[in-house]
Amino acid sequence: MIDASPSLQCTLTAEACVLKPRGRWCIDHLAQIDRLLGETAVPHNLHLRVDASELADMDSAGIMLVVNRLRAQGVVWANVELVDFNPHQDTLIHLLTERLDGSPPAPPVKNAWFPSLGQRLAEWTQAMFGQFVFLGRIVEGVFEVVRRPRLLRLREFTAQLDAVGLKALPIVMLMTFLIGVVFAFLLGIQVRKFGANIFIVDGVSIAIARELGPLLTAILIAGRSGAAFTAQIGAMKVTEEIDAISTIGLSPIQVLVLPRLFAIVIAMPLLTFVADIMGLLGSSLVAYSQLDITYYTFFERMKSVLPVELVWFGLAKTPVYAAAIALIACSNGFAVSRDARSVGEFTTQTVVQSLVAVILINALFAIAFPEVGL
């Protein structure tokens, strides 16, 4: 039976040095192992052979101690020959020596604010350039469809029109109705203080038709359909379906982007019109219940204070919102890398960027056309 206590025999020849460990070279005998290695002088200029034929056991702690001690004595591990080690020990030895041979990772360098600003600016410029290139490809695809209408994939277009328009109708109606109720209730509290109850009609009708209806509809569509566009195209990118579309000679822009673009541009004004109606219905309900304004009085007053051009102005903004949402969503979908995490990241980016774009476009319209319908 092999003795469990560790021991070490060192034999020198003219050509090599042979180390023969015996017993258990494990973590519970590290002090004895360290003493044995310290008392053994291993010449670093000779070939070293480690013979494990009488070794009872050796764990990772023992291997680490042996490797470090031999390295401290100048032994090059490439000149070490391992004899009669079992496969598990041999694997552990090679793993530890490879990790020790690898250089430690360099500490992260904290960038100064100016280089960091330059890097962010370069990334932003590159992203904007990519957006312009993508926009150019879409414009080219639109001209091709106008010139050759049969290129438009009607089945995909109608499916997207159903998803963007009809299936979004309930949530748009509910949200705008509730917003009309809340807005009329808050405005009614103020006008009632001055006995000017009838002027609630002026405030809610102009605000809903010009700003609230188009803006709330665009925000809902950006969060709902914009995210769906990115997720759908991104998933197709991950599963290489877009590569398959290109391989069979079809254009991904015509197959995936244009049906979504046309569907959202057509659906957005229609949804906004429904949103305006629901917002006004919610406001009229509050006016009737809280301010004693009948429905007939409400809508008669609305006809005199709400010009048609104001309604058209609110509806005219929505195709611009829709085009911006479609451009951002589809561009982010094509930018997805081939992993599921990237799909989630770009879907989040789509929602954020679409909301910012919608609010920015709305502000530009307000600055450029301040007097329309007022």
C-alpha cells in the first residue's frame, strides 16, 4: 500500500533530473510539500522528468504549488516531461500552466472627457450616415414600386395594415377617450372658477385636433408597431431569413420595409381621426356631467370654434410621424447582430428613438406653423 504522507525523490543524471513524488500531494499536506520542494535543488539547465508512478493523489492546490516552486527555480515548463500521470491530473496541469503562461489583462484605461466626446461624436456621425444610406435605399425602392406597382407585395401589405391599423384601433380609442376625459376634467376645474364653462369646448377641441390626438396616436404606434417592426426584422436577421430572401434574388427593402412603410403611413391618419373623435367624446362626457353643458351645446360650439383646416393640419402631421417611426424601426431591425440579446437592445432603441423623433417633429411643426387654424 502506498504511504499517504508526501515525499520526494530527486535523481540527477548527466542528461536529466528525475523527480518522483510519493503519497498524497493535496491541499491538506501543502506545508510538507512546500518544505520538500524547498529542500530540493532542481537544476534549470537540465531536462526535467516528473514521474508519478508512486503518486497516490494530487489535486489542483498541489499542482499549483509544484508549478510555482519549479518556476521560481528557473525551470522552463516546456522542458518538463510528465510521466504516469492520470488523465485528470494531466488535464489539470496543462490547464494551470496555460493560465499562468497567459499575460494578465491590462487594466481599463479611463478615457478623458475630450477623447470620449470625440468617440461618441464619431459613432453618432457613423449612425447618421447609415440612416441616410438606408433612407436612400427606401426612396429608391419607393420609386421602383411607383414605376412598377406589381413589385409591391400586396399580401404582406394587407397583413401589416391589419396589424398596424385594425388591431391597434381598440387601444388607440381607449387611450384617447381617457385622455379626453382627464384633460376636460382638469380644464373644467379652471374655467368653472370664472364661470366660463362654455370655453372648455374651445380648449379641448383645439388641443385634441391640433396636438393631443396626433401626438398620442404616434406615441402609441411607436411603442406598439415600431417595436414590432424591429423585433420581426431582427428575428429574421438572426434566423438568416433575410439572407435567404437576398439569395433567391428578392430585395429585402421591397419585401420587408415597403409594405410596413406604406401600411403605417396609411393607417396613422385614420387612427388619428378616430383618436380625435374619441377624445372629443370623452371631453363632451365630462362637460355634460361636470359643467352642465349638453352634448348638443358642446358640438354646436365646437363647430364654430374648431376650423376644418386645424383638423387637416393635425392629420397632415401624422404621415411624417409614421415615416419616421418606420424608418427608425426597420433600420434598427436590419442593424441587429446574430443573437437574441441584440434583438432586445435594438427594439428598446427603436422605442426611445421613435418617441424622441415624434416629439421633435411635433415641435418643428409647432414652430413652423404657429398660426394654422388659430
